[in-house]
Amino acid sequence: MSRIAFLGLIMLGVVAGCASGGAPARTPYPLPSGAVAVALPTQAPATAPIPSGGYACPLIGPERVTVVWDKVTHAISFNFDRWGTTSQATILWPRGFSAREYQGRLELVAPNGSVIAREGEAVPNVIGDDPEHVCMVDGTQYQPAG
């Protein structure tokens, strides 16, 4: 009987894994001990139903986005370089992204906990319609959260 229960649990795990579609987590990764959360603008949840086929990330980009950290005011900002013109821009990151100060440095963190960039570094392969509609970072596509 325990063998049947075990097989049932395995099947439940497979079904749950398929239902998630492999989408990235939509909540920020927990802070490590000693880290301090830093406010990071993220996209609002989708207000319209998500199409059954999902969303397609536009083929605009990659843009060069560099993390700027003001240690005095503890403010994060981004330099946005599009077509050779650099300006400071508000980037609305996909839901689940976060920023933290850890061991004296600012880190931009993906929903899975990986550090995407640190202060002064370029964020790899930022793609989207514009700075307020980022849909791909470092090769991972993030669809709007419903």
C-alpha cells in the first residue's frame, strides 16, 4: 500500500510541475542573514487575463542597463543606454526582482535568488518595449504576473 501512495505522490509532483509551466517564481527571494532590503520598482500585476498562449517578449534590445547605488542616500537608480544615448531611467523590473545591500554592496537579485548585477555593473541582456516593460533579463523571460 505504501508503494501505491509513493507512486501517487510522484504523479502529483509531475502534474504540479507541468502545470507551473516552468515559470520563474513571482515573489522576491528571501534575504540572506545580514542583508538589508532596498526599494526596487517592479511591474504591477497584470490587470487583463493572461492569454492562454502566454505573452511574447518583443524583439527590442538588449539594452545596456547599469546599476547606480548612492551609498549616502541608499537610493538605487539605473543608467539606461539605448542606441548610444545614456540617461537615468526608472526601470520597472519584472515582479519578483529585488535589491539588497549585502556585505557593503548593492545587489540586484532575480526571483530565483541569483545575483544579476552589483553596483556599477551592467545588467546582462535587458529586453523589453521600454524601461517600464522589461520582459527578459539575462536570457530568462518573465511574463506579467496575473
